[in-house]
Amino acid sequence: MSTARWARRMLVRQLKRVPFLHRTTKELWVGAKLLRARLRQAGARPRGPIWLQSTRRFPTPLRANGAQALKEQLRAHGLIVHEGRHTLYVPPQPELAARLGPVVEAFPPECGFKLLKRFAAPEHARYLYQADTTGEAALLGGIHEQARAAAALASLGLGPRLIDVVHLQAGDRDLCAMVVEHVRGRRPTVTEHGRLLDALDVLRGRERLSLANPSRYDCGDFEAPDCNGNLMVTDAGELRYVDPQLFLFDHAAVLGDVMDRHREVLHFGDRLRVVKGGERFLYQGLPGGAEVGRRDPDDRWLALDPMLAAHGASPRDRVVLDVCCNAGLMMAGALHRGARWAVGWDLPPVAAAAAELLPLLGAGRSTVVGRALHEDVELAPDVPAWLPVGDDALCLFLAAWHHVGFPPGVGALPWRFLVYEGREHEDAATCDANVATMERRWRCRAVASRVIADGLCGPRPLVLLARDRSPR
């Protein structure tokens, strides 16, 4: 243990001997940290919305008026429930769908559900059930701020993947739940506990992370060896801290680290040295205009929305399939518009970048598959078996044909509508020939078209194709 950490621990122990002085000190410390956080937020460059994907609402057979009653009801149904200070965690187990309702089948079978003890809809929910200071809840923010902290922890290899925040309707009561990847593993050793603190110290030193409590590691949630049940070690030996409420991340910096790490595969080279002094920049710009890209996903969706709406092809309540997805930002836009899930394909290094980026943007209802795309590729087996797609999906085939052709595997996907986007400055004759090829190979027909120019690109054709529902 470092000298500074030891001295801090001794100070906290002395303060705890005088409860009034300890509480006053903590109030002042948290208040100062809250003020600093708000000032940093005011001066920070916008990085897009806090949480991109829409909130899904599910009915549930649960009926309870408080956290204690909810815990008793879950256990009365024979469910395993792990109680924490702020949540009731229900891991994956048999009969879970019958007890929690349709929310269970909307997510992968390896997911668990963290039910917040404080009853509220997600837009009003706060993670903390009990706060030690009046400023603590304000410092940590709403549930989506906690979700972003969980996503950052997972991105840094120290936490489980967060997939969604959902609204459960339990009679006339609103419940909020975090849907997370279930961690199977063992209790850590003292040495492994030390590895966690060392990793957190590195992040704090790089100013990626600070802690919301003035005692820092001198509290039950960091007590050796298992951090009050919050720290586990997977079968692969990886550390997983499962409760994010003490962590305050510089989310913009964490996101920037991810983009920098993958820039080689997500970039668009400016050979003419027109943009950013000839530096490489992104192919797909980040939402909200936080960083320039050759393509602007916001503009592309604004062009798509009216065309899709006019033909009943909106992504809302559909699975969206994105062939040649790049960083996955069109998938994120679909989830923002209410898609149930998004599945994307691109080359393995690009897919790895997208899979890491999307949860950080609050677009965790997504699967990205690394695949060499060519004429003979089969894509349908990559759609998760648990995902109820039916034959009503929306497929995005955007600026892809000149890279991959028109693979039969795209036609074998279970889509009802497909959006074709051509090359920049694609002439009408080429577009018509490509549409005829798709209509013939994939047994569909064009129902609408328009031209789009977005970001740094010139005009491109957009065509909406549809299949009838008769058996193929």
C-alpha cells in the first residue's frame, strides 16, 4: 500500500470516530467534487447524446410496493436473487421468462437483470437507493449516467458488458432495470484484488477516472478480497467489477481513447489534404457532430426517415441488419429510432472496433460480426439464434456494392425492406442496373428512391426495396 493511501485511510478512520465531523467532511468533499464536475461538463466539448438507443418498455407479472416486497416476491417464485445496497440482481436461470415477463426473451440468454430498489421509470430513475450525503445522488446523476459508467468500465476491461436500461411496468408501478452480461467466475485472491486497485490507480493517474466517495478505497465496496461481492474473476482470469456507482469517468476521454486505438481501421485518408491538414479522419462521424467524418450518420438518417415512414419501413420495433457497417453508427441511429436489436457485418478489425464503440455510445442492443464479405459469403447463420427476427427486418446495404457485389447471402437474410445506397456520383444507368440485379437475385422490388448528399460526400442514390410476404 502506498504511503498516501495509508495516510488517507488513517485519516478516514479518525474522522469516523466523530460521526458529525465525518459526515460534515464528507458533505463538503462531495459538494466540492459536484461543483468541479459541473464546471468541467460546462466547458467540455459536446460528444453527442448521453444515451443513443431508445428505452424499451415491457409488461411484467411482478406486483410490489417496495424493494423488500419485490425481493420477497421474486424469491417466493423460486428465483435466485442477490441483494445489494441499491439493486436486486436476478441472474439467468430456468423459468425466468415466466417470472419477469417478455423482457427476458428480448435479450441474450446469458443476461442478468439489475432491478433498481428505488422505483421509477428510467427517465426519472437514480441508481442510489440510499445516499450517504445530500450531494452524492446529484454527483452520480441519473440511471443513464450510471449506465455510461458501466459501459466505460467494460470498455476498459474491468466490468461486464451493459446491454440496456429498460422500463418494466409492474401493475401501476414503474421499475427500472439494467440488462447486463452475467459474470460467471470465482472469488478473487488478495493479489487479484491488488491488481484491481493498481488498474484503477493507473486510470486515475491518466485522469480517466475519479471516485465519488472521499474515503476512496477505504470502504466496503473496495474491501479485500472481493469488494463486498462486487469483484469477480472470470474463468479466463479477467477481473470484473460489477457495480459502477462509485466511478466517475471522463467519458469523452474514454471514448477518444477507443477511437484513437481503432483509427487505422475506421479512418478515411485525406490524400488531397483538404480536411484537417491532410490527417486521417473518420469514415463515419460521431453522433452530434463531435468529430468530423466523411459520412454523417445524422444526415443520412434524416434523409432515410421520411422515405421509410412513407412505406411502413421504419426501424421501430424491427431488427436492423447492416451489411458493411463500418463503426456501426448507422446501427446506433436505428436503435435511437426504436429498433429492437441491430446486427452488423464488416471486416474483423472493423467489427472489433464497432463492438467496442457501440456500448460506449449507449447502443448496446447490438451484435457486430467480423466477416470477410464477398460474393459467396453466408450471413444468415450469424444472426443470433435467440433473436426473434421473423421476416420483417430492415436491411441496410449502404455504399457496399462496389466493395462486395450483390452476394446471395444478403438475399438469404430475413428482411422485409432493404435500403440500397450507391456510390458517390453514381449515374442513373448504373443505379438502374444495380436495382434490376437486386430485384432479380433477391426477389424484391423498388418502391421509392431519392438522392442524398451528406457529410463531405457528393450525391448518391438511395433506393428502398421491399419483398412481399408470400413464401419465396
